[in-house]
Amino acid sequence: MYHPRLKGNAYEAGKHYAKILYKNGFRFPKVTEEKLKFGEAASLFLVNLIRML
């Protein structure tokens, strides 16, 4: 397993790690409209749940 050496601030470390992932073929999956709607509904549900506590 590869353990990257991350240096600098959070932005630089994230950018470096993203380059490593991209170089090795990692791509984020496509997000469908259905998944976006589900995420929005879940977000509203959680906000309402937290307000009730």
C-alpha cells in the first residue's frame, strides 16, 4: 500500500494527492440527477432532525 508524503498547507497536500490519484487512473463517478435529488432531500431531512434535538 502506498502512503503519500504530504507537505505544505492543506491545499498543496490535497493538490499533490489528487495528482497521484489521477496519474493512477482514479476518476470520480458521474453523479446522476437522481443522486443529486436524493442528496438534497437527505440534507433537508438532517437539518430538520438536528433542529428538533
